[in-house]
Amino acid sequence: MRLMTSDPPDLYAFAPDYGVFVPEVRLGDEVDAGTPVGRIHNLEHPEREPQQVRFRAPGLVICLRAIGRVEPGDCLAHQAVDLEVPESLLL
């Protein structure tokens, strides 16, 4: 069994801008800090390079937004990390 937590705020990735989000990872992927979550394509300025969003911490991808429109603050992905449990509490 693997006990995990998703409490630390750096385990969440949020949209910094308006556009269409296209994920670059899959649910269940183990990722490192700096791994691309996906890209946000600007619909008002399609000539601009898509804005890449990256994970801030290593972890397991447990929630991932589907392709679709986003606005600033929308959650794009959520990770979990192993929970440190004292051995004395394990059965």
C-alpha cells in the first residue's frame, strides 16, 4: 500500500492566462519539478507561441484538466507525493 498526500500548495498547477489548455502528461505519470504540464494556446493571438506551464515539484499526477478553455487561476493539474508515516504507526 502507498500512502500519499496532496496538501503542499506546490503540488498544484494553475493557468496563468486565458486560452486553450493542451496537456503534455497523463494521469498516473511520475513527474519531476520542471516537467511540462501542458501548453496554453492564446486564441486572440494565434501567432504567439503557446505558453508552457511546468510542475513546481516532483510527484504523481492524480488529476489533469482535459483539453479546453482556461482562464487565469484554473487548476490544470494536481499531484500527490508519498506521505512520511512513522513506522510506529504502521500496522
